[in-house]
Amino acid sequence: MELLKIENLHANAGEKNIIKGLNLKINKGEVHVIMGPNGAGKSTLANIIMHNPVYQITDGTIEFDGENINNCKTDEIAKKGIFMSFQTPEEIPGITVTNFLKAAKNSITGEPVKIFQFKKDLEANMEKLDMSKSYSTRDLNVGFSGGEKKKNEILQMLTLNPKFVILDETDSGLDVDAIKIVSKGIQMYKTNDNAVLIITHSTKLLEEIKVDYVHILVDGKIVKTGDASLADEIDKNGYKEYLAN
């Protein structure tokens, strides 16, 4: 069943046209990967789906779960079930990891969080992600290493359990062990009722994840789609073939 459908999407940052007629369909139960050279528009696409006000849609449509979300605000899109991780997670002094997640879950579901069950589930997820329980009482991302910040975002994903996840360069700067833990978190999250879009430069994160489709994004358009083997091809040969087109 179709979860995300993007048709003929064009989008600008100021006067600059960055996304130039992009089409993408993602069904429930699927894992999609977008790869491409720097400046191709990968992170821009993620931000446009989340309606970052820096970018403006000039043509085309984005539908999520059968509904046009072109004009929805970021918080409305989150409540509809889309979660996005960031290349550089923000530090938020004064708000603990636990309180942030309780507030986020309450806002998205519109229902009060059942504290005992919430704490139990949170600690179970932290244990699976090899995170000390002490992180739950620390201020959000303050003093966290790069790997800890990324693991914390995977913890957020598991706690909020959205319908659709966008992971934007989640593996950037991570060592091998951290990448394995992030991969494990994605596998823990993945079901036949949700979907994942991974934006990455590297194939390391994909080694332990079943990938359904890989898309090559160049100059604001998807120029090729294939199975997981396409990522290996890019890892070996780069983007020269597609940049020449």
C-alpha cells in the first residue's frame, strides 16, 4: 500500500531551483535509499517533505498516506507520522532526554503518556541500543559525542514509532560499532506497516539492512533506480556515469 508519493516535484531555495521534476513512490513495508553526489538535492528533498520554510515548492505534489501535504506545517507533518533525523542533531539545554520524548509523544498522539509503561519501553530500547540508562536524565544531546547523538535519534524513532522515517546522513561520522547499532535500531523499527527512506553517501549502513530500492539523485532529479546492488555499484565506481548524462 502506497505511503509516500511525490510527483513532478520542483522546489527552490530562494531564487535557486534545486529539485527539478522529482518523482518517488514508497510503499508500506519498504526501505528506500537515496544516494548522490554533494549538492544533488538529497537533504533538500528531506527538508521539503518536512516543509522546512527555507525551501518553497513551485510545482508538483507530495502525498502522504493518501493526503496532499504540500501546505502542511512541520508540526502537522510530524503528527501525521513522519519522523526525520538530522545530519547534526541540536543540543537543547534544560530539557532531559526523557522529558523531551514524553512531550513529543504526547504532542503526536494527543494522549497523556502512561509513565510506567513509557519508562519501561524507553529503558528496554536504550538497552538494545547499548545506551546507558543515565542518558535518559541528561539534557538532550548536551555533551553527547557524535555517535551518541545519532543513537539518541534512533531512540527517538523507536519511542515515537512513526509511520515513515527519513534518516538524513545518520551514518555520517560514525565508527563501525556505532553504525552497527544504528542498523540494529532500524531493523527493530521496521515492520510491514511503516517505511524508511535512508539518505547516505556510504554503503556501510546498508550492509545489515534489507534494502528494496536504491535511487541515484543528480541535479535535483532521480536518474536511476535499482535494487541494493546499485549501492554497491556506486561504492565501486562513483557517480561519473550519471554526471555525464
